Amino acid sequence: MSKTIAVNAGSSTVKFKLFDMPSEKVVAEGLIERIGLKQGHAKIEYGDNQVHEDNRPFKNHGEAVSYLLDQLINLKIVQDYNEITAVGHRVVAGGEFFKDSAVIDDDVMKKIGELAEYAPLHNPAELEGIKAFKKVLPDAFAVAVFDTSFHADMPKMNALYSVPYEWYEKYGARKYGAHGTSHRYVAGRAAKMLNKPLSDLKLITCHLGAGASITAIKGGKSFDTSMGFSPLAGITMATRSGDVDPSLVNFMEHKLDISSDEMIDILNHKSGLLGISGVSSDMRDVEKAAKEGNQRAQLAIDKDVNSVVKYIGSYVAEMDGVDAIAFTAGVGENDMSFREKVASRLSFFGVKIDHDKNNVRGEERVISTPDSKVKVLLIPTNEELMIVRDIERLKKQAK
């Protein structure tokens, strides 16, 4: 039986899931982290709750990938490399080059490299991962799945900023969004849960994790999304600020006597829940502190909830209604209190959440009451499965 591996390479990490095909059964998954540092860490879960862990240095992504593939054989997860017939790579920035996933060739790799300026922390690492797998598995069918492709055909009234149009024409200055693979998966599951064609639905999908984005989906296509030119824009996130007045950014650069690069670092890594609460970037820690009376922690939660409500409300207005709101990702799937806080603020639209149905973590279900005018759904995301399915679709097209 052939196997397909879905890969998500970060600046210092390689995450993976290995699937038996065509059953789509996950036979192994894991993470290699701290690549390029003095001491790295590898963890592979497989079989009947078996776990392999190792602490050792990984000089670069090539070394990490070679180690990973060797361990798949050493642990008898695969007999030889030839069992892995396809590799799918998550790539953050596809710009306007890629409006769909793409079979990887030299031209695709060249374009991924050129798009590094749109995602400097992601595309270069993902390209290194692609090259590393190509070296070890040169005959495997390789596909790049782009975070931005789902949003590529967003209506221009939502994709463009109110800045000189030439900026878009010459430099690609527009909203690209992110988490497209997750939003696409959740939308498809929502249609099945509602037993309606996706093309007939108006949905709002809330991918609420450390990085978080909200997308309006109309007729199965991205209509608007909260993240912008980069994943920094939108709602309050774990360490990212979300939307900020550019004049404030300029003002604080002068006050703090820092460069624009230093400011972007602060907005990406020292803001959001962490910046407001002063406690943690993890919602669980912030909620615990709030229960203990920490007012800044409570403010951080209130700010986060409010930012989500603002975007949902604006998208209901933009689409002239909504059939369902879906929660997914770490906070969205596991934090029943956060979901309930958001839903309680949407009663104006006829949203009613069922407290008992909502009292669950990571289980696909309808969590609204039967008389709620808008369905509220909990849908665990599965980006790796979407990657695998894109591979199969492109395989058929290539024949």
C-alpha cells in the first residue's frame, strides 16, 4: 500500500503526518524542532500508541528530513523509501501566482523563493524542506499547498487596500490572508453537517489558535478574511497585535527610538494576549489569571472576544446574512468558555448556543440550540488531510 506524507516546515521545525492511501489512515506523525540550534528534539508517534523521541542536533532541514525518513524505516513504519509515493508541502505565501495547489517543479520552486519577501519567516524554510525531500525522494509526486490560495480570488473590493492602485499593480500590495487550507476544510465539513451544497451557503469560519483568522465564505469561496498582507493583521492573537493604526506604529517607533524591523518584531512576538495581559500568550494561562483577579488578563480576554465579534458582525453585514458560524483550531476547538462568550454577543443575529452541547473539546458537532437562527458548529480542522486530498486530485489531473 502506498503512503503519502504531508509536511509543514517552519523556520526551525519540520512537522509531518504519514497517511496510508487511499484509506487516508494516519500511520505516523511527529515533529522535529530546534533545527539549527545546539540541541534539537525529534518525536514520532506511530503504531499502537508507540512513541520515539530523540535529543540531538540537526544542522539544517536537509539533515532533519534525512533523519526523519531513516527513522520511518528503523521503526518499521515503512519498509523502504519507495513506499512513500507522494509528498505534500504546506507553503504560506503563494501570492497571485498560485490560486490552487501546484505540482512542484523547478518553476514552482523558483516562484516560492521569489515570494519569500511576502513571508520571510516561512517560505524560505518551506523551500528548504521541499529541496530536502526532493533529494531523498526524487521520484515522489510532490505538491505545494498554499495558505493563501483559497483567498487569491477574493473580490477586489475586499482584497485591496485604499492606497495608490499602482502599489497593487507594481508590488502586489493586497490582502493575501492565511489559514486558507484550514478554512477550506472547515467549510466543506460545515456543508456536510448542514446537508446543503457548499455553493448555497454563507459561512463564517473562525480559526482561533496562536495565530488566528476569521473568514467569510460565500458560495464556497473566500469573500473576505481578517488577516491581510501578512498574518499580522486582523483579530487579537497570542503574540500578534492584529489591526493597529499605522500612525501609532510610526509614533511609537520615534518614542522608543527603534527601527521599523524592531517594531514589526514587537507587533508579531510581544503583543496580543501576551502584550495586554503581561501574563502569557497561552489563553489557558490568561483565563486562569483572570479567574484569580488579574484585571489585565481579563482585559486581554475581553479584547480578544470583542475583536472576534467585530469581524463576525461585519461579515454578516457584508454577506447580507449567514447560515452558520464554525469554530476551529486550538482555542476554537477546546475553549468552551471563549466560544460561549463570543456566541452570547451575537444574539442580535439570532445566535443561541446550547450550553450542554458546547461543553466539549475537539469533537465535531452542532453547538447551537434547535431554534437558533444561525447554526454554530465546532469542527476540528485537518489541514494535513486537505493536503493529501489535493495531492490525489492533482494526480488525477496529471494523468
